[in-house]
Amino acid sequence: MEIIAILLGGVLINNLVFAQFLGLCPFVGVSKNVEMATGMSAAVLFVMTMAAGVTALLHSLVLDPYGLTYLETVTFILVISSLVQFVETFLRKASPVLHRSLGIYLPLITTNCAVMGAALISVRQGYGVGLSAVNGFAGALGWSLAIILFAGIRERLELASVPEALKGIPVALVTTGLMAIAFLGFQGLFRFLF
Amino acid sequence: MNLWRILTNGVVKENPVFRLLLGLCPLLAVTTALMNGFWMGVAVIFVLTSSNIIVSMLRKVIAPRIRIPCFIVIIATFVTIVQMTMNAYLPDMYEILGIFVPLIVVNCVILARAEAFASKNPVVSAAVDGIGMGLGFTIALMVLGGVREFFGTANLVINGQPLFDAPLFEPALIMIMPPGAFITMGVLLALLNVMVNRGRSGAGA
């Protein structure tokens, strides 16, 4: 039951982009077309699930028992960046095709604050290793949903006649705002279901 | 390059938020009020200036291939210092800013300045660049926070003191909710575009 709650909550209610403002740089940066957005989403889905699991593992086995939680920030960022490096090297050997399609997005993920954010949120919520991974996965799903929907809208926006001053980023941000209002509607869902 | 130009470069010409669109996440997330924006800005100025200084000092020691991990460790150290200091002296603000204090470590403004400026310039310029960029970021945070707080609560709280006795008008709650952040930022950028374009056409005529 808790897993379903985390999954639904992560995708619809506490959506990383629309409710928590995480991962906005790539959200705006690589959402020019649906294809790129999908590639980025796959990479994020992969890394975020692993990062949340691994950081939770480190937190519960090393940092917490030895009273080192003040090293949280340093440890997490190092784990995430080496994980990204590892995933990139591994993919290059194991699946060159996948590497070619995800390759350019992988290094970008290190500075995607959503990955670190999801890891920090999991630890602060006190989730165990399994639930942390689920939380990371749910967050990544929500982020992917947001960026793919947004990329679709942006492709249309290219063809629309937008006032000169609003062209590009400003209209993209206003669109995101309107999507966020739509996602606010899901807030009642939780109270209704659980 | 003189120091004054480096300083104003960060505030105006290459303002990290309004011109380069870096560091959007903390910008939108913590700006529900003016003072939140201010303290977040102070934290960023400290981290950015300190990391710029250290990166610049070590720029001849760090091997180019491993520079990014080195920069990240330097930045993370200063972020930890900020976290501990804030937790000790400003516990309320630390609570409000929440995970966005540790997330300064992945703020792209800081890594971008380490990579693009501090690793190629002497210590003094790097420090000034850090202050300038940090100030530019803080100004953006405070403008956005101020606008959102004003329309969202119809009041402004500075240093715990409300500026007006009663709300000035019916507050638009949406402004302090997530959608308000996106819409305000979009509109601010559009206004800035209008101003820049007008200035340019005025100068051309």
C-alpha cells in the first residue's frame, strides 16, 4: 500500500517539476522536442532510481550509525557523480546503441538537482533502502511525464504566433505554470483514495 | 579586465538568472517571500565567492581531466559550512529553505562560474566575480520573492515586521503556490525583454 502511495504521490501530487521545483534546468533546456525529452527521461529514470537506492544504503549503513550525517551533502554528490560516470562507462561497453542515444544526456544529470533532491527527500522521510529506490523511481516517472508533456506543447508553441517579448523561455515558463495549475487538481486525489 | 567591470558583469550584463537562466530550481522554490530570497542569496554569495577563490588558487594544481569532481568537492565543503552555520544561527530559515540549502551544491551557477571563470583567472578577479554573480542571483531572488509575496499575501514582511498593518487587497493565493512562481518568472522575463528591445531600438534610432 505504501508503495502505491509513494508511486502515485510522486508522479501526480508531489511532482518534482510542478510541486517541488526540482530538475528545472534540464526541464527547460532539453524539452525542445519530444525525442530529446524521451531520451533524457530514460537516463534520469535509470540514474535516479539507482542514486536514491545507493544513497539510502550509505545513509543507513555508514553515515547514520557512525554519526556522520553532517557529511551527507558531500557524500551524496560524490556518489551521484561517480554513479553517473559508472553508468556511462558501463553503457558504452554493454550497450553501445543505448549509449549513443543516452550518451549526451548522462553527464548533464550530475547537475540535475532532481537526482540529489530525490535522494535527500527519501532520507529525510526516513524511507528504507527499498522504499527510497521506489521514491526515486516515482520521482523520475513524474519528472519524465512532465518533460514529455511539456516537450509536446513546446513543439506546438514553435508554430504558434507568440508576442515578441514572450518568445522562447518566458512563454515556456508561463506554460509550465498553467500545467502546474492543472496538476494542483490531483491534490484532492490523495484524500479521496487513502 | 578591471574589477568593477567584473562585478557589474555578474549583476547586469551576464546576470545568472535573467540573462543566462541558471539556477532556476532554488530561484522558483524558495521565493515565496522576500526574506527567504534574501537569505538564500546570502548563502549562495558565500558559497560562490569561497569556491571561486579556492578553485582559482588551485587552478594550476588540479589536472584538467578530473577538474569537475574536484570543483564539486570544494563546493560541497562550503555548502556543508553554510548548512551548519544556518542550522545554528537561523534555525527557522534553515527549516523553511529545507532541502534547497544542501542543493546549493548542484546549483549550476556555482559550477558554471568555477568552470568558466575561476579556473582561468587570478584569485582577486575570481573573488570579485563570485560576489558579482552572487549579487545578481540575490537580486533576482529578492525581486521574484518580493513580487510573489506582495501579490500572494497583499503584504510584505521585512525582518519579521509586516510593512502594512492590514492586507492591502484580496491576496491572490496562487502567487505563493508553485504555479505562481512559473508564471511570475515568465512575465518578469517578458518584461525584461520588452525593456531590452526598447532600449536597443531607441539606441538604433
